[in-house]
Amino acid sequence: MSDTTAHAAGHGDDATTRRDFLLYATSSVGAIGVGLSVWPLVDSMNPAADVRALASTEVDLSPIQVGQTITVVWRGKPVFIRHRTADEIKAAGAVNPEDLVDPQLDAVRAAKPEWLIVVGVCTHLGCVPLGYAPSQPKGDFGGWFCPCHGSHYDTSGRIRKGPAPKNLAVPPIVFNGTTVKIG
Amino acid sequence: MTPAPVWKNPIVRWIDYRLPVFSFIHHQLVDYPTPRNLSYWWNFGSLSGIVLVIMVMTGIVLAMSYTPHVDHAFDSVERIMRDVNYGWLIRYVHMNGASAFFVCVYIHLFRGLYYGSYKAPREILWIVGIVILLTMMATAFMGYVLPWGQMSFWAATVITNLFSAIPLIGEPIVAWLWGGFSIDNPTLNRFFALHYLLPFVILGLVFVHLWALHIHKSNNPVGVETKSAREEIPFHPYYTIKDLFGLGVLLFFFLCFVFFAPNMFVEPDNYIPANPLVTPAHIVPEWYLMPFYAILRAITFDIWFIPAKLIGVIAMFSSIVILMLLPWLDTSPVRSARYRPIYKQVYWIFFADCLVLGYIGASPPEGWYIPIGQIATAYYFGHFLIVMPLLGIFERPLPVPESITAAMGMPKEAGR
Amino acid sequence: MIRFGLVLAAALGLGVTLSAEASEAPKAPAQAWPFNGPLGTYDRNDLRRGLTVYRNVCASCHSLHLVSYRHLAGVGFTEEEIKTIAAAVEVEDGPNDQGEKFSRAGRPADRFKSPFANPQAARAANNGAFPPDLSVITKARKGGPDYLYGLLTGYKNPPAGFKVLEGMNYNEYFPGHQIAMPAPLNEGGVEYPDGTKSTVQQMAHDVTTFLSWASEPEMEERKRMGLKVLMVIFVLTALLYGLKRQIWAALH
Ligand code: FES
């Protein structure tokens, strides 16, 4: 299209420069204006204020037995709360973080060793890994197993085998007596 | 038509050889020959098109946050206003955009009436335009229902009940429209579906409208066809820049409403959630439908064995359909009102008549408003059925210039 | 065709005056609201006092169910203040793991608590009259804030010969003059934390400001953004006009 604007002739160099200047000034302001007016349309698809303000989830830990995992919902996603057995804690602590895909100490992931709280979303492509119910496979490392593409997580929720790049995320948590607040 | 340029960019050339989109755009938007004497009244076609695009874009994102359910619709709209990012802005643009759309389209239509743009060979162009107007009305009406306020609900009730005037099958048709025995969730749901669909129908019709336009090109204030290349200028850059300037002016006024008086065209009652048990004291449609609403209400008497209600409905639809017949009802060979001294007067009388109808449509149906509405309605139809055919025969037009260049040589008639 | 434009402008003006009239009660006099006009904002102190009036007076019958406590952050309430305000109410939540509803203290993300569980309960408690939700009240009444202020201060003795029905109250600005709501504001009816004397006028002014904000929480941002946008459009249009002149100059 640029080759066709040229034939609105200007008179001599001066006029041409002035017109070019005006053309550039107008186009820049116009382009910025269009950009700015598209932004509200795009941003309206981002999480709205009420979604962002969603209340945190509070969970009573007292009924969860040793070895049991429960699933609670936080921001629409499953969160696994596992009351770990002594063996599981030991297994998680015995790993040398250097050997891991996503190196992290178990002590960092579980401030209170008996409670492991992770977001139950596989870091590969978002499936919910199995291992939250007694009948389910827990994978080669006794934690979780994602059936979608075969990721294995250990008893600290760390990725040990399979395509997932990261450990299961740990949500922000605050313990308060026998309850925990997630978020 | 000048041949398409030889595209320098090899990718463009490759594509254009297989699918000539670039040549098409070049012919239809860049090189497209346009009469050089178009006035600013010719801006409103493209302005309407741009407003349509704005409506579609804002509408799509609004639909993402809106819930078409009787229990949630009202609250979901207010949630858009309060919690969705820029939701208030998008909704107010969409809401006032409907008014802006009708302003542009009505000016566009009245420009066509003044300069005889509907005459041969542009009849189909004109008819498609009227179909667009009808579709717009249906779309606007259904959009008005979606917030599920009191006006939404009762507008839906009144308008759908029009169909009950149809003899024998009226009642079943209304039940079919409603999907129930009253306006309820199924109605809201289908109105939402159709409100989303119809704008795309309008886009298609606009394409046909433009297609027809580009066959015989634009009419112009003189009303004689262009006769030489000297009378034509390429659409780009002359009319692209003129249209963009016009867009700037329109946006300025439009955004004044959006930001500083966003609810000016809204009845406060529509911020009261729909209540099927209570009708607001005074229900009125949006301003752009008021003249037609006045015509509907003007018929208060049965004719012969036909009930008033049915005649009212027929009158209302006829008032739009009659516009489609205008190319044949106007018998004058002269296009532009500039050279039709009597039509010029008649035009303004007709325009005033439309304003009166609008005023009556907004007023309660009582006292003097009723006979005034009836007279205005009679005149509306008289204008098309009596005045226009006779005027073409009895009016003595001024000498029409033989060409645009000849007309432009005349002092003080540059048109703007 | 210029005449055309003038007539059109007149027509638009007509439409505007039209929508303002048609009401059986006298129009409430216009007040000088600080939030009027293209630069107007809600007075923060008015708003705070207005919230006090709403919580202590209106909230016993009228819900505000589209407004959340967290929205107060938009007009300068701190997070702590909002938490305290929200925690003052008990809200029903649930069901919990046992399938039972339970009540807990309100949180910022909660909507303002409604006084009644449903419209039927609201009617039953108010002699059959339904106290409307106030979330969009100034948008939902002709005259907006002026009407609301007029209504709240418009309780009078009926003129001689005017018969007020049982359980109704005479109000100068209510359409038909008979309103089920008894005069809600009484001299000294609330105690303002900032020590302002709570006259009826003061309380009406404050609560109207608060409810105007509740109806149009976006107003301040809207006006601020509007000025900027209009300025940009103005400059852009002027530039476009210059460019148009230049491009067309080549033609003549
Ligand atoms: S999503 Fe879990 S392995 Fe792919």
C-alpha cells in the first residue's frame, strides 16, 4: 500500500517534508490509540477482580490419618494434603537434591515433615496425577503417578521420572493449630 | 479500472497469483474510483461500518462474561461493571454504541433520501440497506433484553406479543417464540443466541451492500454519474483520510457519552431486575425505535373486520418495508434534491414528521398525543404513497448540470 | 444540508428533555454533589460516614448484594479496615464435609450481607412491602442521587385533606406520595466516628454519596480515563484534519 500513497502530490520538497511529518505524526498517534483501545478488550479476558479475590481455603487436618491423602479445592485446582508416614518422610529426606531434575530439599517443601501439601496438577501438561486414593498407583517412587504421559513423583512430590519438568507446586500455606490455610 | 500494480514483494506476488486478495483490496479500497465531489454526508456509510466492527468486538468479549440465565443475567451484567477488567468501559461502549450505530445509519439513510441515491441503477443497493436496518433493529431489540431489567423484560413481552395479532396461528407462534407460556429462561437464552448470530448476518449483508455499491459506484451530491476520469479520484488516500477524520469527530462525541453520560439513553427502570408480576408505569423502546413504536400505537380502531392490533403491527412493518419500494414510488427522473425545489421542502417536512413520530413514540398514549400520532402516521404513508409519485410528475426540476465538473464550476455549491 | 444538522441536533436535545420529565411527584431539587461534573469525585469522608449510616440504618432492611467488602478498597479503605468491617457480620457458608451449612465471620471477598434470606422473608418482615436492593439504586431511579436525597429528607406531614393509608407514610418526592418505608433517618440516629453531628440532612447526604458510589463504583476511573482519552482523540482528529487538508490540497 505504501507505493500508492505517493501519488497525492506535494509541491516541492518543503511541502513533501511537511506532509510526511504530518503523516508520520498522525500514524503514530493513531497506531498508539488503536493499541491502547484494544488492550481493554484483551485485559477483560484476564481473571476478574472477584476471581482474583477468591477466598483462601481453610482445612481441618485432625481427621486425616497417617498415610492418608485428601484432596481439597483451591482456586479451582485440586490440592493434595498427605499425612506422610515415617517411611515416606525418610525416603523423601534421603534423596540427594543434586540428582534431581528440579533440585529441592524435602525440608523446604514440607515445613512440618508429616504434612506434604502440593498442588495436584502435573507440571507436564496439567493432568491430575494418581496416588491420592489408596487403590491408585503411586508410581515408582511412592508418591504420585501421572497417567497421561507417565510422570513419576516421589513422596515429596518431586519429579523423578517422565516428561514433567518441575516438582508439584507447593501453595502458600499457614499452619494454625490443627488447621491449615491455603492461599 | 486500472490494472493491479505489479507486486514487488515476492510473497505477495505468490499469494496474489493464486488468490488475488491484494489485487482485490487494491481495486476495491485503494484504487477504487470515487466521485471527487462527495460531501461529509457521505462519511456515514463507512462510519456505520466501523461502529459495527466496534459493536462486534465489544460484544464478543462481553459475551464471555455474561450469563444468559434469568437468575444470573442482571447480576452478571453488574459483575461486568464492577469486577471484570475494563468491563464497565466495554459495556458502556457497547450500550452507547447501539445508539451511535443508529445515528450513523439514519443519517446515511436520510442522505440517500435527499440525494436520491436509491434510484436506478442502485435499487438493490438500497433494498439491501433497508434489510440491514431491519436486521439491526432485531439485533438491538434482543440485545436490550439481555440485561434482564424491567425494560428488557417488558420490551420483550410487548414486542413478542405483536405476533399474537396474526390470525389463527398468532398464539402458537408467540408460544414458539417464547419457548414457553411466558417470557422466561428459554426466551432469554434464544435471544442471546440470536443476538450473537445476527451481527454476523449484518456483516454478510454489508458485504452484499458494498458489492452492489461497487458495481455502479457512489452517487454524489449532484446526482449525475461521473462522466470522465477527471471527475473521479482514487478512494485512497482521498476518502480514507476523509473517513478517518470523520471517525475522529464521531469518536469524540461518542466517547463523551461513554465516559461522562453513559446512562443518558437508558431508562432507569432497566436497572431494576426483571419482575414478571409488575409492569413499569411507562414503557418505551429505545429512541431509535420510537417512530415505529408510534406508528404501531397510532392504530386504535378496527378497520372492517380486521382488529386494530393486527393493523398496527402491519402498519409498523409496512413503514419500513415501504422504504424498499421507494425507487419505484419516486417517479422523478432527477436524483438530487438540489435540483428539485419542491421535493427539497417535502423532504424536510417528512424529516419533521419522523421527529414528531419519535416524540409521540416516547410519550404516553393519551390525550392529544393520540390524534397527533395518527396524523403523523397518515402523513408518513402519504409521503411515500401519494406525495412521491405525484411530485415526480408535477414538479418542474431546476436545470440539472450535465456533469459533476460543470456543477463544480458553479459558485457556492461545493456541497459542504 | 447544514440545516439538516441543526434540526438533528434539536431532535437530540428534544430526546434528552423528554426522558427527564413524566413523574407524578415533584422533581427533587438538584444538590451540589462533589461527584457531579466531569471532574467530580466522591468525597472520602462523606463516603465513610455514608457507610456508617448504611450499616447502622439501611442495612436492617435493604440488601446491597452486588457490592463486596473488598470493593471498599477502591475508595481508600485499607485492607485492615475492610477486614474489620467484613468480620462484623456472620455469613452462612457451606456445606462443609458433613454436608452442613455453618456460619463464619465475613471476609473481604464476601458480598455485603443481605438482611433477609429471600424476597419472601423480606416482605413478611415489612408488612408486605419489599425493601429494594440498593446496589444500583441511584442508576435505577429517575433523578438519581437528587431523588434519593429528596426522598430521605422528604418526610412531611401530609397536606390537609390528603388521606394517608394505614401503614403508609407521606413523602414529598415519592411517586404517589405514599411510601411504606417510615422515615429512616432521625436526628442523632447514628454516631459518626469522626464526630460530625448527625443531622437528617447530613446523614441523607452521606448515605446518598455512599449509595451513588455503590451504584457507580467505576465513576472516578471513568471520568479520569475519559479526559485523557478525549484529549488524545482531539489531538488525533486535529492531525487527521491537517492531513486531510494537505492531501486534498493537491486536488484543487
Ligand atoms: S500431563 Fe502429566 S505426564 Fe503429561
